[in-house]
Amino acid sequence: MLKKKEYANGQKVYLLEDSYLTYYFEDGTVKSKGPFINDMMEGEWIFYRKTGELWQVGHFKENVKHGRWVRYDRENQIEYDEEFNEGKIIKKK
């Protein structure tokens, strides 16, 4: 799953430390971060916009959306709030 190691400008695409993976935008700001176990996204992941603002928080189970996913708009208000079970939406608020 982890392929490209650096952007053309030399910035790391990701950093994996102690089963915790952080992805970066080309300018070095954090894009997303969360547990990465057995080459799969697991547990709670946090995603950011290029501006550094919180974009969404969601949960994975073996690389598949599983559990609550909340997306925030640019005013930090909840844009949507969904519940997933093995990648399928089961509840939408």
C-alpha cells in the first residue's frame, strides 16, 4: 500500500513510526494520521485540509470505513455525521 516515498520537491509523502502513519501534503503540512497495523488503516484517523484545518475524523477496520465518520466545513461546523459498517453507510445524521 505504501508506495511513493517522496514528492518531487523531496518532501516525504508519509512517515511510519511504531504502527502510526502520518501522510503529508507536498508542502509538509499533515494530510492525515492514524494507526497502521499489518499494512492496513485501523482505528481512528484524522484528516486535514492543506490549510491545516480539521477536515474529517473517521474510523477504519482493516482498511475499510467502519464506525463513525464526521466531516467538518471550513467554519469547523459538522457538515455530515455518518456511521459505517464494513464500508456501508448504516446511519446518517
